Amino acid sequence: MEKIKRYIYIAPAVIFIGVFFLYGFFQGFLQSFGLYRIVGESSFTLDYYMETIKSKSFWDSLLFTSRMAVVSSTVSLLISVGIIYIIYMNMERKFVKEERFQKIVESPLLVPYLIASYLILILFMQSGTISKLMVALGIIEDYSKFPILTNDRRGIGIMIAYIWKTTPFIVMMAIPVLKRVKSKWDSLAHIFNVGKTRFFFEVALPLMGPSLLMSFFIILAYIFTAFEVPYMLGVTYPKALAVGAYEIYSRGSLDDRPSLMVINMIISFISLGSGVLVYIINKVFVGKNKGAWE
Amino acid sequence: MKKIKILYIVVMILFLLPFGALILESLRPCTWYYVYTDIKTYKAIATTVIVAVATLILNIAIGTPAASVLARREFPGKKIVELIILLPLIIPSFVTSMGIHFTFIKLGLAETFLGVTLIHTVLTLPYYIRSTVVGYGTLGEGYEMMGKIMGASGLKRFFYITLPHIMPSVIAGSSLVIIVSFAQYLNTLIIGGGRIITVPILMFPYISSGDMGAGAVYSFSYITINFLLIFLLEKSVKGIYNKKMSGEKLW
């Protein structure tokens, strides 16, 4: 009885996700092979995959999305390490209130991506806040002299929005590790007279490595699949994969469905792959470093 | 060491800059008047709240029993169950929403409150379950057993023993559910088909064009509510913990 009860407790959640999530994914998967079509004949075909792989706009989108993902997450990672470093330097001497600083750095986490894009837009667009201030101060003559930083081909606005949103995430994930490293190894460092900076880069940073790496891949995977930021801050060409998929979808033609699902499947497999990677990093490194915590 | 202090201030300013721009741009009383005298604003707020609350109720009903088992029992297939519950966080949600849209049309769920609520529930369930698992993880079975020995019924045991203990993580999970549900744009648009107008859908045309008026007012209100929710959450969770720490022994 007790044994069956477990499955009864767990069943609603599994069935719910199965019916409303996995089934939707499975439908998309079948449709990408030309099966289970809404209109017309259904038969198994790889044509839609071939068509997508051969199209230039798909490769441009993939390249653009990859560049956004890699550049934004790398810059976020570097900035986070800098911020963690100054948080570490501040831990003992308390120049500033630590808690307030952390709250401020983590505040972008509470802003959804949609609104974060808007904030970056009004801050950096040609008639935006910075531009207005510069005109008022007489640094530039008028709005048109301000560089185009949003809805630009290079995706600068997109990257700024991502960096602003994701840096706090990396910092937030790493701070608990930093605190543990400090409480565990700080006294030893004192005994051996290791300087603070050296301790940070040679002891604390390597021990925070797995956490940083995991956050990095979580962000990378997220940006690959994200829709809101590039939709608001991007240009019509090249566009992010998710934006491309949405535009095909919103055209509403049922004939396009299989090609749409092909793009969706590619996006899903990229993020699934990153998920597996995060899992492996977690298993391998966290296990390996265990000695440092005991 | 003055350098570090200056760095601190520079970092803080950089992080606060976007908020600063928002505050500057939303200083227009007539836009506030326009937004808050428009009936559409209130309709959208009502829709958003109804969907979020319904999503939360479904989460509690479905997620709590699952979390209690996942936290404390081993059974064959547990790893698979955990993976299934994690999947909505890994596979982008719009992929499945687009996939299931046609089925929803056939079932009459597209463009309805229920359809949107179901999709929001799927997306928030992983957060709720993971958070509640943490709460159950620290609850020894002995406490419930004790209740059983002393003759408390199942419901009584849940409300007087289990619930007070897992409350902080249930509150944390619930606020995550509400925040994630509030923030949904694309999934609501796909399943709601432009019929179910939540706040993000209502404000999208304004903010996507970089509109400084209504866009700023909507964003300002949204962020304020989000911050307030988090503040209340922290306070209530801390309150519960403090109560436990100070004399008032729960067990």
C-alpha cells in the first residue's frame, strides 16, 4: 500500500507535465519530419531539415545567435569575476555595506527580460536618456550624432541587456561558494602569509570554477533560446533563432509548420545539449573538489 | 584601498543606470493619469492576477504531494521522474506551446483562461516542486509518525505538523510561481491568441516601440510590484524562522 501511494502522489505532476509539455514537444518533433500534419498528406521526410540546413538565412541566424550568446556570457563572466573580487576585498575591511551592495547588484534579477530590454532601449536609443543628457550638456549637438546602439546590426543593445541581466546571476551563484572558501581556508592563508589578491586568484577562484562554469553554460543555453530581448532590441536581419521561429509562426500559414518545427527542434537540442553539459560539469568537478570542503 | 571604494560606487551606478532612466522617463503625471484611468489597465491586471492565482492553486495541488515523495522516498524510476519535472526549464517553452497549440484549439482550450493557466502551470511547476522539496528534505519522518501514534488523522497531521514546517519553502516556491507567471509574454500570446490580455501583453506595443510615456509608467508599476512581492516574501519567511528560533517552540 505504502509503495503504491508514492506513485499516486507523484502521478499528477508527471501526467500534467507529460500531457501539457512533453506531448507538445513530441507533436513538434513529429511535425518537423512531416508527420502529423495539420493540413495535407503526412509522410516521413527529411526534406524540411535539408531545406533549413541549406538556407542561408538559417545559418546567418544561427551565427548571430551564437555570437550574441558567446560574447554576452563571456563578458558577463569576466565582469562577475571582477565584482566577486571587489566583494572579496571588502569582506574583511568593510569599506561599504556588503548587503546593500549585493542587493543593488542583484536587483536586475527581479526585472523580467521584456522590461529589461525596454530599460536598455530607453537608456541607449538615439532619443534616449543618455543621448538627451549629452545634448543638454552640449557634448553632442543633437540626437542624430549619438551612435546607434539599439536595434543595430551588430547586436550591441542585445548584448548590453543580456550582460545587465545575467551578471547578477553569476555573482549570486558564486557568493555562497566564496563565503565557504573564505571561512574554510582563510586562516591557513594567514599562517602561510598568502596575500589577499593571491589567495583570491589561486585558491578562491579555482574553487569557484565549477559554479562559474555552470552559470556560464546556463546563460549560454538561455540566450540561445531567448526571444524577448532580440525581438525588442534586434534588427530584421540577421535575427535570433527564436525570433525567426516566432515570425514564421505568427504568419499563421500551416504549410510553414514543418519548417518552423525544424527550427524549434534545433533550438531545443542545442539547449538540451547545454543542459547535459551543465549536469556533467556538476558531477565531475563538484565531486572532484569535494576534498576542499571537508 | 580608496580604489575599491570608488570601484564599488562605479559598479553600483552602472547597475542602477537603467532604473535611473526609467524613473526619469516616468516623471509625467498626465501619462500616469492616462494609464490609470484606462479601463484596459484594470482588466489586464485582473486577468494577470486571476491567471497567476489559478496557476498557484494548481501548483500547490499537484506539486506538494510530488515534492513530499521526491524529498523523502526512494523508488524505481525516481531519476526519470526528476528529469521529467526538470525538462520545462531546459526545453524552451515556446517550442512546446507552438507544438500543442493545435491540440488546444481542438480541445477548445486555446484563447481561454484555462488554456493559459495550464501552460503557466507547466512552466512554474519545476520551480514550485524544487523549492518545496527543500522544505520536506529537512522534515524528519518522526514528527509525522508521532502524530500518527497519538491518533491524529492524515489531514490533521498535514495541517498541524507538516505544513508549519514546510511553510517557508512553500512561500518561496509560491512567490516564484507568481513572479514567473506575471512575466510570461510569448506563451500567453501563443495560447491566449491575443484574447487573454495580461499586463505584459497589454504593455508590449508601448515598450517595444520605446514609447517613453505609457511604456515607462507600465514598466515602473510592474517593477515596483515585483520588488514589493520579493520584499514581502523575505519578510514572511524570516518571520517564520524567527518565530521558530525564539521560544515559541513548534516541536
